[in-house]
Amino acid sequence: MKILAPLRHSDEVVPLLEAGADEFFCGLTPPDWETRFGQAWANRRAPQSAGVPDGADFERIIIRAENRPVYVALNAPGFPSEAVAILSSFGADLLNRGAAGLIVADMDLLQALIEAGHGSYLHLSSLATCINAGAAKFYRDLGMRRIILPRHLTLSEIEAIQIPDMEFETFLLNDGCVFEEGLCATTHAAGAFCTLDGEGDEMVSPETRERYAFWKWTLNHCGCRTGNDYPMGPCGLCAIPRLLRAGIASFKVVGREASLPRKEASVRIAALALCLAREGAGPEDIRQAVIDLRGSPQMCEERHLCYYPDLWERKESVC
């Protein structure tokens, strides 16, 4: 039952701890990676805007975290074949330098790290799209420790995937995705073209296009807006009580590339919601607490920001 916070620099560690973070995740690129592989990314986010600058800063992160877990993402959906051995060695070095685990999606890299004896330090990235208990058992039997569940699973699907001897992590705040990320054969290196409309929508009604445009706008933090300095983006805070009952181990606040004030506000409101849930608050209580802080009640009441809208399933009228 931990709040997992994003990092891109050691200067962020202490403020995020004070905001309520229990553990951290970050991205790091091997030395000379660009020389060898050009613009290919070692993890899902751009190294310039979201990555830890270098190994020295990573070591400062470990020191300042003071024994809180720090996980490193090496979770690009695929790599050039010659990169796997480099990343496997780099991952082993990160573990030796204090990383608590590695977040991985590519099966070749998973296999290399498992064969090197690091299976118990591996977290399966949401980009691997583990969506049922059978797949979860497969990864557990490989010796992996945690599965990060994809964004688009419903609460019922999350409950159904739970198996013994495996930790599960769910998305809690920020950064929606138009498609199922692990099944999307694109790369963010090409820009966020998934939010753009292409050709072929001539038969789609203007009303449907308008609703679709509004939905994409909410995924992008309502045009990168805030409410009382709290991000106005995808949010699963009200679902924490049910996720706790399901046995979720970690709640992920997304946004390694975000500013520190944005990260702090996200972690602070997430920690508040988790505290309320631990004290017995239900979804309605948490929703009201969030509205009191963030404002914009209509965005919650109409489920526009919900990561888990099935929490508020409506009964259709028979009339």
C-alpha cells in the first residue's frame, strides 16, 4: 500500500518524500547509448525531458531516498538486438548501485536478466500488457516480483487477475493514453500523434467527434490545466478502497517529465486519499475530499477524469 512517485533528478527526492512518497521510479540511459543506437530510447520516456541525467545523480537519488525503494525503467517496448546484452549488464550494474528493481517490457531483455539471476528484482512494465491471471502466473513462474497493470483494465478485471506470491501495481494519477499502450506499435519519439485525428472520419457524426475530442483533452490533463495547483488529469483516487481490498501493493503517480511542483501536488493528494482509505473512508468521502482540494466538481461527478469509471456504474432507467 505505497505511493510510487516519479523522479528525474536527485533534487526531487526530499520534497517528494515530504509530500508522501513511499517509493520511486525513474529512467536512466546507458552511457554512449545515443552513439550506438541513435534516437532509440532505453525506456518509454524521452531521456532529455524525463531521464535522470547520469549515474552520479542516480547515486545521489539512492542516498537521499534513505532506504526507500528506487526502481529504474528500462521499458521501451523493443530494442535493437545488440542492445539487449548492453542493457542486461547496465541493469545488473544499477542493482549493484542500489536500485531496488528494474521495470522491463521487452521479452528478450526479461529473459537475459532472468538468466543472469535477477528475476526477483524485475517489475513487468504495463507495456507488456499483462491482462489476465494466466499471464500473471506465467511471469510469476519466471521468478518476477511485480506486475504493473495496464491503464485500461477495469476494477473487476484487476480483481480477477490477482494471484498469490505476486505484487501488483496500478495507475493512480496523471497521463492517460488514447490506445492500450502495450499494444500500440508507435513510439513517443515520433511525437504524440496518437492525439491527432487522421483521415477517414467522414462518416462519424459531429457530436461523436466532439465527445472524442473532449475525452482526449481530459487525457492530456485538460489541456495541462490545474485546479488549485493540483493536476486535472486521469485520476483513480476514489478507487483506492476497492484496490486495497483487491490487494494492490503500489499506486503509481505518473509523470517523470513533469515539473517538481506538479509532482509534489500529485503525490500530496494521492497520499491524502490513501490515508483516508486506510482510515475507512469510502469512495464518496474521498471524492469529496478531492473536490474540496482540486475544485471542478463536475469533472468528478460526470466521471470525466476517472481511471476506473466502473466504480461509479450507473443504473440505466427502464423508462
